[in-house]
Amino acid sequence: MRARLAAAGRCPQPERALLEALIDPAHPYIPDFLSPVCEHPVSGIEEVADAIANTPESIVDYHVDICFRDRPVRPHVQVTIGTPSEYNAWRRPMPHAVAALLERGPRHVAEQAAAAVRVWFDTVLADEWPATLGVLQADMAYRAEQLATRGAAGLVADLGEGLSWADGAVCVESTFAVDVDWARDGMILTPSTVLTGRPAVVAEEPDPPQLIYPARGVGALWSTSCADHTSATADLPGTTRAAILANLVAPRTTQDLARQLDRAPATVSFHLGILHRGGLVRRWRSGSRVWYEATDLAAQLLG
């Protein structure tokens, strides 16, 4: 957690202040235009930022109205929360940073939010993006394997707290009392390396609903690199396999490990084969890449 906070501190104050005003981790609702449905499964920052910037003004207004007090009340939203007083208590106070942007219109809110997301990516996430992308791709491969071997109920049960599968539908414990009945094309599962706690739902017609959930292996992204811990002893006999295991707290490929440990890919591959046969790593294929991850037995050995 300290590493994550330190990384967030690299974002310049104006952009960071705007994002913190729009996104309150303690509140169950984040304006949905900040989580756009993009064309590609793992979207680049430009695609995401462009989608945010080009959100229709009416949608930005709608999402801001839902979230903040002293904005128009949408009756169909209010009834999903409770009484008018309960809804007013549920909504957040209007932050000064958001109010100032709204004076220039909802288009300005969307454009400045997109610009802040770009700056946040460049200053906080860019250096970690290859590893982050690896975690996301490995998570998607794992979920596909779960769906194939355990079915929809098994997949949903493993995505996080507050989820269940009943009568062919995903049931989500939520502040909102809503039936999402337009999901004719299914639900999009979106792993996140930022979200903590319970999964979140983005459901706005006509887009397919999204279920955003914490990706597996996120802890390794925000902790000190395991390679740093093992570098002092990396050249001693018998430490290569320990170093590999220490770096597999998050899923990685042979090439990822070779770069991190400054070893030849062939050397890493040799040791991965031994660790796999010993039950210390599991592996699976996603497209042309093979992913490895330490097993529970390995975690016990590493202490």
C-alpha cells in the first residue's frame, strides 16, 4: 500500500486533485463515463482517454447528477437508492474542482478528466505498464480456464465478494436495486489493477454491462520488486530457482522472468520445467504466450 501511495504522489497536483474529486474509493459510485466500454479487450491509454473525452454531454451531466448533491434529481435513480432524503444523504458533496469545471459545461469536465487520466498514466503507471498488462492478460486467461472447467457459477464465485450465480443471472450485492435486462450480448468482465474491495458494475443502456473486479496478482505490482530482494544472492549456487519463485507471485512469462533476473531465456525455461514438475509452479497458455505462477506449495516454501 505504501508503494501504491508513493506512486500516486508522482501525479501532478492539479490532475491528481481532479481525479480524487471524481473518484472517492469510499463511495460505491464512480461516474460511469470514467469507465468507458472500449473496442479492445485490453485498451491502450489513448483509446480510454479519447472515449472519456468524447462522452456525450448529456451522459456526463447524467452521471454527475447521480453522484453529487445540489444537482438535479433523476427520479428513476432516486427510487433505486431509497427515499429522497436517503438518496440525498447517499450522494457526495460537490467538490470544488468539479464545480469549477461544470461552470464551463459538461464537455469541459469530460475533456479535463481525460487529460488527467493521461497524465496519471504517464506519471504513475507507464513504467509499470508492461507488468500491469501481463497481470491483466494472465487474469483473463485464468478466467477463461475457469469458465471452461467450472462453468459460469464457478467463475462468478471467484471474482470477489458479493457475487453469485442464480437462474442464469449474475447477482450483485449493490446499493442500487436494479434489474439489468438489456444484456442480450452478455456481460463484459473487466479485470482492474486499481480497484480494491468488492467488484463494481457499470450498467448504462445501450452498452453491455461491465463487471469490474480486482485482478489476481496485483500485490506484486505495488510491492518492492522481488528481483531487488534476490539480487544480492542471485549468483550463488541454488538461488536461481528461488529467485524465479519469488518473482512468480504474479503471473509472468519466461521472457518476463529472463528480463527481470538478467538470465538467458533458455536458462529460465530449464528451471521453470523443474519447478513445474515439482508442483511449485502452474502454467497455462494464452495465445502464443505461456504464463507461469507460483503455487500455494511454493508460497509455503518461500514463507
